[in-house]
Amino acid sequence: MTVRINPSILTADFANLERELGRIATADLVHVDVMDNHFVPNLTFGQRMVESLQRVTPLPLDVHLMIDDPDRWAPGYAEAGAYSVTFHAEAATDAVDLARRLRDIGARAGLAVKPGTRIEPYLDLLPEFDQVLVMTVEPGFGGQSFIRSTMPKLGLLREAVTRQGLDIWLQVDGGINEETIVTAAEAGADTFVAGSSVFNGGDAAVQIAALRAAASAHAH
Ligand code: DX5
Ligand code: ZN
């Protein structure tokens, strides 16, 4: 099974993002956390930043919208060139319609769920999506501890993806390091977002390789 390592630039040096992107050239995608200080109690950046980042990296951008009213704002990120646009189930009014609009623009459509949100209501909608993001911390901040009780959702998703014969990436985000990535891979994830463990650990390429090796050995 192919695993993907998507470093989150939330923990990068915002004053030197071009240089920080250079440190993660061996990653699969760049995870871009968009926060609006409403859906989550933190504020990062918006659509213009996505456009600027894409100009200085050849890697595809994996945009994670932690914002209210994604029905209104998410398509702009697809138009800005994001490879994937993931919005939160808790914030969307019509998740299926929004996913279709994102795909029409040419982006992969992603659905994210917070740790306390059940995944069962969405299992029948999976054909509408290209990826599902199971948050393994409460969204808003980097550097938090992995919430293990989210893992059964990955089992349900993996089972549903296999049963329905779908090709959907199952992503985890929050508190991913060399130990927790094994737990998440065993639970069924194939795409791993890592902020602090990539950017705060010295040589980012070494960290990415270590995460990739640990995930590859346990993904199924
Ligand atoms: C949290 C963000 C994550 C965050 C992960 O709301 O969605 O992408 O950057 O950071 P770490 O890996 O430090 O938990
Ligand atoms: Zn994220």
C-alpha cells in the first residue's frame, strides 16, 4: 500500500515559508491549515497564501479548511490551485453539493471530521469524496497529543472503502509521530499529516523518511 506523508506548515517559520518548503521536498503533499478564528480559535492564512505557496513549490497543496461556511469559501481554494480541498463536515451545509463543485473545478474533494464527530452518517456518501480526514486532535493548534479513541473511525472507513470498491485516501491529522503513525497505519490510514514531528525535529527529510518507513511497515 502506498503511504503519503503530508507535512503541515502550521509549525513552520511563517516568515520564511519558501525556505521551509525547501526542507520538505521529499514529502508527498504540503498540508496547508486554513483557520478563520471562528470554526477554530486560531487564525492562519487564506486563499492568497495558497496561490503564493503554489508558486514556490512543485509539491501539490493539500488544503485543510478549518473555517465556517465552507459552502461559500471552499471553491475559491480549488480555483487558487489547491490539489485537494478538505472541509469540515461540522461546518458544511450541503457536503455533497460542495464536494461536487470542488471536483468540477478540478480539485480532490475531502471531508474532515473532528474527534467527537461520528463517521457513520457519511459512509454512504463516500463515493462523493476523494479523501476523508479523521482529526486525531481537536482542530486549531499544532503540537497536541494524539487522541487514540478516534481510531475506530478508520476501521469503519477502511471497511466501507473496501466494501464499496473505492479509491479514497484515509488521512489522519494531529499528534502524528513515529509511534502514533504506527497506530494510525494499523487502524487503516494511508495518508499522514505531521506538523511538529517534521518541522521541530531537526532534519525534516530524515523525519519524513522515518515516518514513511514506520507507516509503510504497518499500513494495510
Ligand atoms: C491542527 C491542524 C494540524 C496540525 C498538526 O488543527 O489541522 O494539521 O498542524 O500539527 P501536529 O502534527 O503538530 O499535531
Ligand atoms: Zn490540518
